[in-house]
Amino acid sequence: MNTPIPVAVIGAGPAGLMAAQVLQDAGATVHVFDAMPSAGRKFLLAGKGGLNLTHSEPIDLFAGRYGERREAITRLLRDFDSAALCAWVAKLGISTFVGSSGRVFPQEMKAAPLLRAWLLRMRQPAKGVAVQFHMRHRWTGWDAEQALVFDTPQGPVRVQARAVVLALGGGSWARLGSNGAWVPLLMEKGVAVAPLLPSNCGFEVQNGWSTHFRERFAGQPFKSVALALTTSNGVHWHRKGEFVATVHGVEGSLVYAASALLRNEIMHSGSATMFLDLLPDWSPERVFQEVSHPRGSRSLSSHLKSRLHLDGIKSALLHEVLSSEQRQDAQQLSAAMKALPLTLQAPRPLDEAISSAGGVLFEVLSDDLMLEQMPGVFCAGEMLDWEAPTGGYLLQVCFSSGRKAGLGAAHWLREQGLCGDGLSGS
């Protein structure tokens, strides 16, 4: 592209698409670039099992899900919260509903209808301009003249843009485009970036499972259990739910919810021990009473199944963790059922994680998400330094930050004198 364009949005996920729409609504000719053959690849995957768009809880509780980044995320949510997101979705002709857990879903539960309606809207002229998409354009940085450089099937392409929105995702699911390759490109420019780490991820158990347990129980769920842990800095966490045994260790919703604490504890101490309550609805006294009940000629497994309804993977885990002597001691066995220690030695690789932590620090961004060291360059989405649990919290901030960056880029263009017809250049 020989003629400079007003704005380039790099990344066609939720954050990038939202930024592009905001800029389009401001009258800018927007060029969206993405390495994948089509837009929203990871967004579509997120909606495969039911697209959880956001959560209906109040903003103070909502913002509390983001830990140390609560203040920065609160600013984003105040500009575009869950109610605003649902209203925006409705304008695309997609109705939403609130599930029993407070999570918000599109009526059809799928991402594809929403994405189709969204892309159709952007490809139709608004204020005389339509968003232009350039797929299979993998961004590789800037050249000596500060032009954007892309690898394409036709060879390298250089693009001069007056404003740039980077929405390149984190480091999970590289095959869908989020590979973290942008990190060294920004660090070379002096931008402070926290290392990308796995979030909402599985973990490897210390020393691995036994061959018997791995071959028989990998892939099976632990249902109706509770997980508790206390970190070395005194944080206590406890929640009831379920998770799954894997070939390497554990994963699933309950583990994901504790993943940030578990990961950080492993980084600090070399390992993390969580305690499983296999019978969270039973009191310790009742468990001890049932374990101590005479079992006659029955095996221990038959006894536990009969008296405590404990069998399958839960019973197998007791054999996996406890010694024969501990299992034969009623006091030790009953105590273990209420707080069975399971030591984890490492999170699974970043590329397997649902999302990632780390990214561009908010401290090097203006309030409208422009890099202070690179005027005219904005960042949005998962490439920012925040993390959140599943439950709609991830997508909400991608949408909110994309909108903020788009508004910031539009304001920047106007400040440069590119208002009115100047926004809709070649």
C-alpha cells in the first residue's frame, strides 16, 4: 500500500473487531489485518461449547475477578460493561439470556451467528466507509521507516498507517493465531511487557500418576469435590466444584478457577499442594464414623462404597496418594478423604491454556490505551497485562478494551487534523 492509510487494526479477534467497528462508526476507513484465513478463529472456538459472552453480576464484584488489575479493568468496564455489551449484541439482531449461574449467553448459544452478523455489519458502508479485511497477513514488525511489515502468500507487504491498534491476543492456542510473537517486537521498541504465562490451565502432578491410574482414569471427572489451598503468602482459597484427571495431572473448571494461585505458588516455591475434600457434604465426624464401622470380610473398596458411596476415581485416588498403612488406619483415612494432599509441580504449557496472563503493562499505556513510547499505537485485548477466570470475564474485557482503543485511535486521528473527510482516506 503506497498511500498511507488512516488506521490499521492488527488482529481480527473480539478486541480488534470492536476497535475496527468503533473507528468505522467514527468515519475512518479501517484496514484490519490478521494472520489467519478468516476472522475470529479463537472466538469461534470459545463458543464451541456455548458462547459465554459476559456475566451479569454488579460491576464491583465483576471487577474483583481481575486481582491486581482491578482498578485498570474497572475503568474499562465503566465505559462498556456487561449491560452495554448485551445492548450492542442486540443491535446485531442477537438476543441474550442470563443463565442460572449469572453467566450471559446468546440465545443460540453459538459464536458463529454473532460473528457473521458482526462481519456483515462492518463490511457494509457506515458513514460512507466499510471495513477492509486483509487476511493471511502476518505482522512481523516495523521497518526502518516505521512502516508496518506483513508476511503474505504473495510476499512481504509494507503499510504506512497514521494510527495502529494492536489486538494480537496472548500466547495460548497458537494454531488459532495467538502465539505471542509480538512480545519481542514491542520489547525492541522499549515497551514494558510482563512474560506471558498460562492461565485457566491444567497442571502436572508431582512425579506423575501411576501407570494403572493414568491408563484407567485419565479423562474421568472428579464430581462434587472441594478444593482448598493456602499459598506461602497466606492467601486461603476454597471452592466446591469438579475437575478432570488427565494423563499428566489435573484440569477442568475447579482447577482453572485456582490456576493463578497455583501457578504463582509453583513459581515462588517450586510446587503447590492443594487439598481435596472428596466428600464436601459430609462432616469429618460422620466420615470417621463410617470409616470406623466394622467391615467384616469386605474389602476396603467395598466398605467405602457401601458406607460412604465412594468408588471409582475417588477411591482410586486414595490408593494413589496414601500408603497401605495409611489406608488401613481409620483416622488417617477419614482425614485424607476430607483433605487429601495433591502436589502439583508445573502448569501445562502455555499453548494448551485457555488464556494467558502477562502482556503489555498498563503502566506504559495512557488512559485510552495508547503506548506512551509510541504515539499513535494502541493496544487492546488479551495482549494487555491482565488475567481473569472463565465465566464471561475474558471476553468482556476483550470487547471493552477494544472499544477503548478504538475510541482512543479515533481521537488521536482527530488531534492530528484527520477529522471529517481526513478520517476516510485511502
